[in-house]
Amino acid sequence: MNLPAFTLLYDYRCPFARIVHEHVLAANRAGAELHVSFAPYTLNQGYVAEGEPAIWDTPTGDAVLISLEASVAVRDHWPEAFEVVHEALFEARHTHGIALTDRPQVGAVLKTAGLDPDAVFAIVDGGGPRKVIAEDWTHYHDDLDVFGVPTFVFNDADAVFLRLMDPPNGDDQASAALMKQLVATMALQPTINEMKHTRLSS
């Protein structure tokens, strides 16, 4: 089955985004050939009161957005390094408890991926990544009713929020099988609106 291309939204704050993104990355390592692109979606903007400045227009945004800004800079200027950086940022946040709210924290992750943090932050300082974050959030939230991450977007028209409870177990082939099944279900069964286990398996 030829699976459709999709965009997968992320914010490094979210542990459920980490689980899904790690499955997707593991699936592609196993040769699943998921046609995925990655787009930032800042959860903080969802808590901004109506009439207040957007998070990307406030000083608070400097700390809130720096990891997303760095990831967008890497995605757009060093695409061959993006997946390594992407996974490393999730690991730093959720395995090592690093807040990723300042440049030294994010820069340390960039170094582990073999990148020059100064070069990445030079792109960030140009303002391009923050503009991407603002435009992406506005589009996905206003046009597709996206409310959180991880969300899969098909044909820039159909957005599907997915929550998985278990991270990859080290078997990349298992992640490949899982993601192929889930992507096919989301893309080919658009009439499914919600499907949720009432209890988690032990």
C-alpha cells in the first residue's frame, strides 16, 4: 500500500508528541519510507487570552520558542541533520529533564548532533524561524482547528490528533508496522472521529 504524505506537528514540551515522533523516526530507520514533513506548533499560544499579544510577539517567547526556532533553522538549512536534532531535543526534554528554554541548553543539544550552535542561532536571530512558527500555528489552528500535538495533517486539509501511550521498544520494525497501520487508518478512514480505550492495558 502506498501511504499518503503527511505533516506531523510537534512541540518539545509534549511527552505524547515525543512518543509518536520517536515511532515515526524509528519507522523510517527501518525502511518504512513514511513521506513525512515536520512542522512546529507551539502549545503556549493556545493559552494566550484573546486580545493579548501572541507568544511570538512577547519577550516570553524568547524562552518558550528557542527550541522550536532552532529546530526550524536546522530543518530548513541543515535538513540532513534534522532528524538527529529532533530526536535529541525530545530526549533532552523528557529523559534528562532539560527545560530547553535558553541558548546554552539548546546549543548543547545541537553540538551533540555535530552542528555549530552559533550558525544555527544566527539563523534564529534573522527572525525567519519565528515567522514560520507564527504562520504555521495560525494556519493549523485557524484553518484546520488543530488544538495540540502530535497532530497528523493530510493534504493540508485533514488534521488528526493521535495519542500513543507506549514509546518505541527498540524494535524499529515494530514501529514501522505500527505507523504504517496508523497512517493508513487515519488517511483512509476519515469518518472515524474518535476511538479511545476506556482503560489502559496493564
